Amino acid sequence: MAKTRRPLTKKEIEKFKKMLLERRDEIWEEIRQDLKSRVSEEYHSAINDVKDEEDVAQLDLQEEVILGVMEARKKELEAINQALWRIEHNEYGRCLECEDWICLERLNVRPWAVYCLECKQELERLGKI
Ligand SMILES: [Zn+2]
């Protein structure tokens, strides 16, 4: 795989931001569908308004239902929120470990990546992530 390591242009950052926001919407849509499939009719209209974790917490559903639905997607949501935070703070695109630029090819596939491929593989090998 080609590796393009360089600072991102404004345009590229905008593109990744859009991808991140779209993916976040998708995940919340999945969460809504999943919640709906697990709860009774009376909650369905309330679930339509769910946009973030706070809304879910206010749903007054059984905790185990919420946890079950959130668990699988929580990590990805956190990663996306972290990436969006890094965009706002001009830190987006740099590896958290070696501080080199994460290659563009990798960001295209996983715009929420915080490590370059080399660091990720090494950290995984060491069992740190
Ligand atoms: Zn790195």
C-alpha cells in the first residue's frame, strides 16, 4: 500500500470531518434501530429523538438493555468523537505515539484512526491496545 505521510490540507480535513459526522449519524441510527427492536412500543417515539448518550440515559430503559445496545458501538463512537475533537484542536492526522503523520491511505479507510499503522501494530503486539 502506498504511504502518503504529510500534513493534511484544509480540504482533506473537511472531507474527513464529513466522513466522521456521517459515520456518527449512521452509528446512532443503528443504535436507535437496535433499541427499538429490544423495547416495547411505548418507547419507540422517544427513541426517535435519541442523538447522543445523554438522550439514551434519559430514556428510562433497563440498564442492561442500554448497555447491550451501546457496548458494541461505544468504542467506535468514542474514537469518532476523539477524532472530531482533534480536528477542532488542530491535532488531527498525527499519530498519538510517534507524532508522525498518519498516512492518508489509512485515514481514508479509518478517518478515526489515532495511530499510524506501524504504531498500531506494535501497540497491539505489546497488548497495549
Ligand atoms: Zn506512529
